[in-house]
Amino acid sequence: MVSGHLFHCTKHSWPAEEYVPRPTLQLLESDYAAPPRYAWRRRLNSHANLLKEFSVTFMEALKMIRLGVRLWSYVREEASHGRKAPIDPFTRESCKPSASLGVPLGGMGSGSISRGFRGEFRHWQISPGLHEPSPVMANQFSIFISRDGGNKKYASVLSPGEHEGIGKLGDQGISSWGWNLSGQHSTYHALFPRAWTIYDGEPDPELKISCRQISPFIPRNYQESSLPTSVFVYTLVNTGKERAKVSLLFTWANSIGIPNLSGGHVNEPFTSDDGVSGVLLHHKTAKDNPPVTFAIAACQTQNVNVTVLPSFGISDGGCISAKETWGTMMQEGSFDEGNFSSGPSMPSLPGETVCAAVSASAWVEPHGKCTVAFGLAWTSPFVKFLKGSTYRRRYTKFYGTSERSAVKLVHDALMNYNLWEEEIEKWQNPILRDERLPEWYKFTLFNELYFLVAGGPVWIDDKSNTCSSAEKPRTEIKGVTVKVATENGEPTPAVEVHSDSQSNFMDINKPIDSSVDGGEVKVSGPLDNHGSSTQEGKTNHGHGYNSQNPHLQNSDDNVGRFLYLEGIEYIMWCTYDVHFYASIALLDLFPKIELSIQRDFARAVLSEDRRKVKFLAEGNWGIRKIRGAVPHDLGTHDPWHEMNAYNIHDTSKWKDLNPKFVLQVYRDLAATGDMAFARDVWPAVCAAMEYMEQFDRDGDGLIENDGFPDQTYDTWTVHGVSAYCGCLWLAALQAAAAMAVRLGCRAYAEKYKNQLHRAKTAFEAKLWNGSYFNYDTGSSSNGKSIQADQLAGQWYTFGSGLPCLFDEAKIRSALQKIYDYNVMRVKGGRMGAVNGMSPDGKVDVTCMQSREIWTGVTYSVAATMIHAGLEHQGFTTAEGIFRAGWSEDGYGYWFQTPEAWTIDGHYRSVIYMRPLAIWAMQWALSSPRAILEAPKLNLMDRILISPYSIKPPTDSRVHKKSTGRRWFGKTIFHCEC
């Protein structure tokens, strides 16, 4: 990995001792109570400044004025139907983004709640695509301490100051509570999926408090990681000479963050024989959305007594007030034991907000220690999308759909959180204990995973659609015939697409005919909901995979279907050009989810939806989805059924989506070795490759761009051959040829190999200028710009174990140019890599995106540098994102990393998918054995070597986790194609 003397020139250590005195750390060292050695840290009295959003220049606004008018009209039209447009730059959130976030709560895909580093619960995403950033200030932990027979008392909400959002509701509301914590001696330590808050003598100078937040995010555990629950473990250490009675209070409002004062909400207490007791809060959602039930609970032990207050109000009303609740805790330190038998509360009145409370009280002896555990769970078993489809969430496979399953969820969380922590540490420790890695990288690597919880994911149980297919618009999937070699068969190179003029649509739930007959895979229907080709009564290609009924498989193999948003401001599911960068995290940690997503897109490639759509950039009309084209996304308001919610450009003409599909499929195959997956998606790969041939205008094997932003940089126009799309295409040709070899399709392998040779020759002749690849071959002023992402295809080639696309000298030269110009000439490398840089060393201001720094692209460029042996450059490049986004001296983007910022640090689109690409750096540092040991295929007329055979320029390098690998290895395995 990394040699020990790198990164000595910058601060690389944030020891816990700088934030928490060593004696306090020593007192908390047992039972995970002390914060970890490596973590992102803040003091609770740190100011949460408002974030600064980007703005377009006058010239950029002029260029986009027609688009803006059309977009405004579209946003209003969607609003008239009660829907939010996927992209809406005109509507502003009621709560402006601020530098206040921390580790979110819960597992993946069952709704999420974030928690700020100062303790507030905010950024609610319970219903799909709906996001409420404002904190619910009644949701708090508070503490009450009594010493010396009650003569010394301390009480405070365990959150400092008066946060934005606290409503001054009079003496009866939460403003009457004790907001006494200064936060000066309290600190927050984040290492996703856990976080620690240490109260060092606040509010009681003689009481040390650790609150440990734990969520079940456990790689390759597809059950626990779907659960909507978290645990808060308080460790109390009494350093005084007298015993202390300590009562902790957990309060929760019957709300999902989005204001809903229509009434009808009900709270009810519950208890169990093994000591888990609490309150259920049944929330009746607005607009006929599925109901939500919360459970708050604590675990009673021999030393801990748990009581509840099932209902109180935060304003004047008929029930107990917030002020009275606080007074009871101040006086008694607990609630009436009889509350457990009170039964369900009366439904709340319109305009009334009701809350519940759980108290846990214990005596802590002098110099003694006590542990108190609270749990939070929420159940929203059904996911309803705005255009009608309803599904069961993944966790219901294990807990059912009853609203009372929240009791079992919170109970199991309190019983099992120690096991979660053991698994989390087994996963994280090998990276955290590698002393050669820079510290900022270790904790940022894990903390960027916040997006898989807070990025609005939806994880559904397989085949859980509660709507019949007759109720749904249907997406046509025409028959496709692809030749695949069998034991005695030779394939033909053609991909035959059969059109059915009698039908515009077909039922997407109809089983697919994927039989094997003489080397021919016939695809005449969609993939099933699990994503595998199905045929009545047959198993899949003799690999023991029962594709006719996925529920008959081992439950570990049936992981359901997974969606996650491009970002909270760009509400599109599984945006594919961005997933290209982010997918490496899923592949590394949850590979079965990644394969499930790829199967969804494989099915989509073979589908067609002829409904008309207006594209807003030019105002022209087209069809929603063309067969053979990879969709931009899986939709917004009816995912899987109505794809391509993005309607700025006609993405069927984009040049990056299809190559990205082929590259991801091959990388995933290479990493997992799943040949059943390969056979399932091979027809879509062939169709995607054939579709791209129309963009080779001059027959040189290389695709050309069409003079508009026809790729992921959707405001940055491209003319002719481009470095970004051209390199992706070269890599896709090589990946398709390699996949054909693995499937025994010699004719396909030969076809793609020959095309690769011609395309590579043309690419280098047209774009290589001696030190890097030009932006494009157009005549515009930015044609020779240095694009940070020019080697995106080579990045995937490295990561898939395929031979390099170019000579090592050219790869290193281009990467060094990017480092010297795009990275180091922007504030000395402290911002990341700017997308475009002119050869004269000035930022390319051709458009909004050329002058932006994209966080996820910077991480992927850093990964490419590491693959190429430029480790110092790679880590320095990525450290710019840490410095600008995560450090105390940065702009405050922790746990909300944006898509982009300008060189002044102004953001565009916080909480965005692409920064998950930081996991590409870890992939480069320690690729799976299947990748490292991949055969070095001879896919061109000359011998190509493994990407890992590039010799670094010095001995200070990152070493892959492999033994016996030689730089410039001479062994070549020739494929029989």
C-alpha cells in the first residue's frame, strides 16, 4: 500500500486527545465507549455556518435562458399534478443547508433520518423522493442528575445552544426546557456507521458521558443492513466522591419531519418480559402515503429502571405539556409506572403535535460506571410512488408488514447491537490499522458511505409490487437473439433484434424466454424482478440458479431490488452516468445489490417506451426510451416502469451511457466471477454495443459526439471525437471482447478486437498532442482543454484487470498534466481537480461545468493515478476534496458532499451520489484477487500487458495486496478467439 514517508508535508493526524483529555478517554476505554483513534471530529460549540450555493455567470445565463423558461414551465406543470419535477432549481428549501450534519441513522432503503453533529435529528427521508431538512427540535436526549440527597442538581438537553428551528411556543413548550449545554467541553467523533458524542463534565463536572450511535450497516449482510433502526448507548462514569442518580430522557415527536397537522396520530406504550420498554408513535401521513410507526425504547437491567410518558404536547392543550414533562423529570427523575397500562392515546387533534418520552434512570456509584441503551426504530412497510406503484420494503421480508413490527425491530436492535459492532470492526480494522495510509483518507473513506443511507435509497422485497400489471403502463421489450457458444457450437457475430409492429408495449412482468438452443440465447421478454432471465420450468444454463422462482433460492441470494437517488436535488433513481462512478462502493461492499442494479439496466436496454417526451434544452419532442439505448435513470415517480425522468436532453443520443454499461458489467463479472450474471446480461451488452455503431460517422471504429452536451457533463458541449467519450468507447470495446472470450463467443471477441484496434489508432492520431489527450476535435476555443476526466475509460480498464489502452508513458504523461494543471494550479491543490483547464494554466470557463470541481470525478482521477503508480499525486489530488469539504478550515460539506463546487467553494447539489467514487481509491489499493489474477488477454495485434505492470517512477509507491507480481510481467495468456 502506501509507504510510510508520504504525506509528511501536511497535517495527517487528528488525535482524539486534542478533543478529549486523555484521562477521560482512559475512563471510557472499555466496551467501545471511547471514540476511535481515527474519526472525523468536531466540538459541539462549533458554528454551523450556512453553505454558499453556486451562481451562473451572465454569459452562462444567456446561453441557458431558453432552457430555463422551458424548465420553469415544466416544473409548474408537474406541480399542478401534485408532483415534484426531477430537477427544480426554482423552489428553495425552507431550511437553508448548513454545516451541521453528522452520521445518519438506520440501514439502507427503509427511509432515513440524519443526526447533526450537535445532536439534532434532521434531514428526514421517510417517503421516497421527499426530503425535509429542518430539525424536529422536540426530538432530543436530555439528562437529569441529582447528588448529595438532591441538594446538587443538574439538568440539560444534550444539545448545545438554541438551534435554528426552535419555536418559541411560550412557557409550556420546549423552549421551557433546560438548553444549558455550552458544548465547549463536548465533542463529536464520526466513523460511519457509528458516531460518538463525549460530554466531558457537561453539565455535571463530575460525570463523564459517552453517547455511542450505532446503525446496522454491515457489508455483505443483506438482512441487518436493511433494517430501519439505530441504537444509542450511553456510558456514564462518576468521577465524584458521592453516588449520583442519573436519569436520561429520550423524547420524540409524532412526525416524519414534514409538517402534518391534520391530526389522527396515536401513541401507545409497550413493554416486554426481557426489559425492553417504550412507546409506539403511529403517524398518519398526508396525501394517502403509507403510514409510519416509530418505536422509542430503552432496555431495563438490574441497575436501570425504565418508565414512559406515552403522550405530551409541545403547546397548550388538553394533554400534559412539555414544561410539565420537564418538571416531572426534574422532580422525580422518572414517570409513573402505571403509564405502561394506559393503552393507546386519543388521536391527536388537527393542529396538535404530540410527543412521547422514555426515561431510563440509574444510580452510579462513586468512581463507578453504568451503561444505558436506547433504541429507535421506524416502520413504513410500503413504498408508494406518486404514479401509483406500491412495493414492500426489504425489511418486511424478515419482520412483516404490521405496524407493530417496530416493537420487534427496536427490541432486536437493543439485543444485537454488540454483534453489529463486532462485524463493523472486522470490516473496518484492516484499513484503520494500516499505518501507511493517511489518516484523513481512512475516516473519509468510511464517512462518504453516508450517502447509501441518507441518499434516499429504496430497497424493496423481490416481486413485491402490490399493483397488477394491468394497472401499469407497460414497457415494450422486443425479442433479441444473440449467439452464445456452447460445447460444440460456433456462434455467428450478428445481434438480431426482432420488431413486433403489432404492439407498442408488453407486460414487464412477463417471464423472459432465455433458452439455450445450439449456442443461441433467445430473449423474448423482460428479465424478471430479480433481474435474471427466466424460462418456464428450466434452471439457468445449468448453474443451479432457479430463475423461474427466485424465492426458492437461498434467501441470501435473493436481495430484492435497490434504488438510490442521484442526489436530493436531482430526484432520479439510479442515474446511470453517475452510478458509473459510485457503483464501485456497492460492488465492494454489497456486490449482490450491484448485480441487481445491473440486471435492471440490462432489462431496460432491451426495452422501448414510445410515449412522447419534450426535451427542454432544445424544445424538441422524442420518445421516452429507445431500444438498445441505456436509460439515463430508472425513473422518478414510477421507477422501472417509466424510465428516463431526465428530460433536459435526449439521452438516447448520449455517447457515454452505453459504454458505461458495458464497462460496469464486465468489471462486475471480473470481480465476482458470476457467469450466470454474465449470461443473463450478455444480450443487453451486445445490443448496447450494436446501438453505438450508428455514432461512428466515418467508419474508423470510433464514435463521434454530436455538437451538444451528449454525456454526463450536460452543459459542456462536445464536437467530433472527444477524450472522455472516446476513451470510454475504447475501454468498452476491450471489455466486450474480453467478456465474449469468457463466454466462448469467438466471433464477437474477434469483431470487437478488430474494431478496438482501428478505433485506438484513430483516437490517438486525432487527440494525442504529446502530453495529454485534447478535449475534442472541434474547432471551438476549448478543443485543447485539459479535461480531468479524460482517462475515465482507462480507469475502468485498470479496475477490471484488463490490459492498458495506451502506452504507460502516455497514461502517466496525461495524469501528470492533470495533476500539474487541474489540481495544483487551483489554490495549490487544496480544492480537488477542476474539470477543465486551458493549456495556458487558466481555468476553462467555457461553461458552468468546465469551471467546476466535481468531487466524485476527483476521487476517480485519484484512483487512476494510484493504479498508474502515481500514488503521491493521487492522494494529494483526493486530499483537496477532504480539505475543501471535510476539514475544519473547509466549506462545511461533511455528510453532504456535493456534486460540485467552484474554485471559491460554492456548492452545486449537496448530498450527491458521485463522491462514493472514493471507494475506487480503495479498489486501486487492494483490488480483489479475481481482478489481480485476471488473465492478461491479447486483445490487439500487439501484446498488451496487465495494467498492474506499469512501473512507478520511484520506489515510494502504493503496493497492491498481491505477492509475486512483477512490474512488466512477460507472461501472456492468449485467448482462443
